[in-house]
Amino acid sequence: MTRAVQAEHRPRLAPIGDADTGAIADFFHTRLDRQVSREAWLSLLCPPWPGTGPNRGFQLLVGDQVVGAYAAVYSSRGEGDGAKWFCNLAAFCVLAEYRAHSLRLVRALLGQKGFLFTDFSPSGNVPALNERLGFEYFRSDTRLALNLPLRNSRAVSLSTEPEVIEATLAGRDLNVYRDHRNAAACRHAVVSVGERYAYLIYRRDRRKRLRVFATPLYVGGDTALLEEAWDAVAAHLLGRGLVATLAESRVLGFVPHGLGRDLRSARPKMFRGAPACGAERDYLYSELALVEW
């Protein structure tokens, strides 16, 4: 094949802009995961919080046809001089005949200056690729804890009502709630006893084709209260059809007691650059907050 012909078959690399989100959502739906709707992919590409970054990731194009894309979710975390910019690597798909160009997408994302990088759902050969590119693993010890009916009569107040949550939360927790209240995969609950409160954001996850698992994404307020009231929280989750919690002690701040088992191999979570601003303790501002699968 001559160089001229090779050049004709070389995809064009371009950032994903706002005008491209529809085409990328279609591409992910048809080529990456048909179980995730086009609208769900759009929610990934159009996060509800402010400061969503310089692009929505990068794409490979042949003419006007998308042949590859790596979506990214951006956020600024922290305040003032301590604020850090994060780029979360969110969804990656390249058509088989163009796989040789996959690394161009990765390099385009990682070549952006001033960002710390996270990857919370790498699969296939991506973890090995990430390792070669300098990523490290978050510690992700996980306990599969059964959610049981409430047996403890301890009086706690648990609410999922937006007006109650808004009135209860303060400071960083309130900012987190306002950023994520319209994030498609986030479920919110607040537990309170007197002046104390604990705030939980979780998602509904699928394992072995069963979407009956709760995965905590963020804990705010009084972690000790959440642990004390976990029986009530677990019963609440069970009432919503979630039979077990995939509980990472790094996120929850404790290991739920009761029936369950420790998982031998939890799904990998990775980062490049020193985690900061609480990002080492939660999965906010990421695909885990935006897309259910």
C-alpha cells in the first residue's frame, strides 16, 4: 500500500465538541453497548455540573463517520489555590479495522496539561494499557454485604426527598448534592439523628446480568452515624430491590457488619497523578455517577 493510500485510510483525530455529542452517543449505543440507551450515553457526554472541561473527549473520523471515540468527564475539585482539574476516562470504543489508531485517542487525552486522570471502569486490555502509561490502582477492597430487613428499632430518620436533603446538607456536601442531583446514575439518601446527619450517594449496578446491587459513590457528613444506622440504610436499599451492597471500605469509611463475603477480586479503579481534593475517597464527577449499565 502506498503512502498516499495509507494517508486516505488514516482516521482524523478531533476533540469531541458539544455539536458532536449526538453522533458519539449513537456510536457508543450501536458499537459499544446496546443495553445502554442513546439518551444514557448523552447524559455521560453532557454532565449536569459546571466547569465541564475543554472537550468531551476525542474521536477518530473517516470523513464524517465516527470510527472511534474516547469520552472524558472533567471536573474541578477543591477551592481556591487548592483546586485541581480532573479528567475521568469514561468510555472507549474503536472499530476493529481502526484499532491500530486507538493509542492516538489515549495520547490525546493524556497529553492535556494540568489534569489528574482517573479511570473507574477499565475493562478488557485497558488496565494493562493504563499500567504502561503510568496509572496506579486505587485500593478497592470490597465486601458483598447482604441488605436485610430492618431488625434494629433504633430511631433514625432516612429521607430521599430532595427538599429534605437540600435543607439538611451543608458546605461541601450541599455543593456535591447540587452538582449530582440530576446525574442520571446517582441515588441520594440522608440519615439524621438530632443534629447529626450522614449523606450517601449510591448507584444501582449489574452483576451476572442482575441489576440488584448498590454501589456507594460518596459518603458525606458523619460517617460514624452512617455505620451506626447501616441496618436502616440496608433495609431502605432492599426496599428498592437492591439485595446487596458492593461496599468499599475506602468509600464508606467502614465495613458493613452482618451477612456477606469479601470479594477476591474487585473491579479495578485507577489513577494517574497524586489523588487530591477527596477524589481518592469517592467516585463523583465520573461515568459511575452518570451512566447505569
